[in-house]
Amino acid sequence: MKIADLGDVALHYREDGPPDGAPVVFANALGCDLRIWDDVIERLPAGLRAIRYDMRGHGLSSCPPGPYSMGALIRDAERLLEALAVRDCVFVGLSIGGMVAQGLAVKRLDLVRAMVLSNTAAKIGTPEIWQDRIEAVRKGGIAALSEATLTRWFSRRYRQSPDCTLWQNMLNRQPVEGYLGCCAAISGTDFYTPTASLTLPTLVIAGSEDGSTPPDLVRETAGLIKGARFHLIRGAGHLPCIDRPEDYAAVLTTFLREIGHVESCPESAG
């Protein structure tokens, strides 16, 4: 475990693979931390430099007072990559992490050569929906929403697994101020116009049972980006990296090979 002190925020991050490998950066969803990528990273080809971090207010990163802006979250990612001397990465963002990916690609194409937008959109929900959630959490805590959140996060099959309890505990233990700060960031974000200007190689992933960003919404965002590839993972919810890690790693690996980010060989890190 490592901490990058960026001044106004300290980000917890982890690196796997050789330091001179082709960089792939992973950004987490709201209410999650970098552990959501565990089962995917171990299935990726050997030789990649896999970097994942906890967004501000999540996991082991610091939790500055909210609310946060999407611009602040994008600057966090930008400064982390600069601190780690990362250029030309493939940036994989899930949900709010996918919004960060879009904003970072618009701002810093020198840092991002390709992106994976997973279970995300150019605009998610409405300010009214997010304000209702913020008020509910302030009143009853994150635990008050956890059952409904798990229904959106996971397929029916996975919710019957005892492992689901692990992720519910992760959600319930996130800092409330960080969760609410990121809710505010999502609420104020509409990337339809800037995202439509992007032309970098892009893979867009959706889950057929995603209750947070349904497949049609994700597909709409894919349609904004010239040449973007859309892939639906059947039987997956909002976090397919958890309930369908084999499928997720396979489609990600195919994309990395197609764009020349990893050699075409069958070896994996696991």
C-alpha cells in the first residue's frame, strides 16, 4: 500500500506488475475502493503496470471536506499520474471513475492514449435524484441505502453468494463525507458535449443487470465517441469486475491487444 501526498489530498494507490510495463490505471465506483479490481488484475496479461487508487473520500485515501467537484476528481487523477511518471496509459474507469476517465481524456491526451468506460455515462441521473440520495444518507447513513445499492450493483445470482456480504461491508464503511462529496460531483456533471469531441480508442462496457447505469444509457455514451466499441456482459450488474471478473478481464485483454498496449500472447499475470 502506498500514499501519494498531493497537498490538498492524499491518495491511496497500489501498483502491480513491472514498473516499466505498459500502464493501465483503474478508478473505482462510488462507495467502493481499489479492491473491486482484485479479481480482474490477476487475470490480465503479464507485463502490464496495473495502477489502481482510491478516489478521494474513499477507501484509505484522505477525505477532504465536501462537496467535491468533478474537476477536483479529475485533477486528483491527473496529479497522481504525474507523480507516478505515467504517460500514454489506458485509463479504466467504472461509474464515477468512468466520468473521471472522460474528463481526463478531454484535458490530458498526453496522459491517456485509450480509455475503458465501464458502467458509466456522460451524465448519470439528475440533480434531484442525487439530492434525494444525499439527504437520505445524511439522515440514515450509508447503511440505510446499502440493500438497494447492492440490488443495483450485482446480479441476482451474485447477491445470493455469501461473498456479497464483503462488498456490503465495504460500502457501509466508506466515509460518509467522501460518499456525499462524490455524489455532489456526479450531480453536477454533464459531459455530453466534451465526450462527443473524443476520438481516442475507447471500449465501453455495460452489465445486462446493471440497475445504476442501464445498458441503454451506457450504449448512448458509447455512441458519442467516434469508433468506440460497446460490449455487454450478460448476467452482470453495475460492478461486473466483481460478479463477472473472467468475462471482464477477457474483454479488457482483447481491447489492450487490439490497440497494441500488450503483446498478443496467451500469458496472464495470474
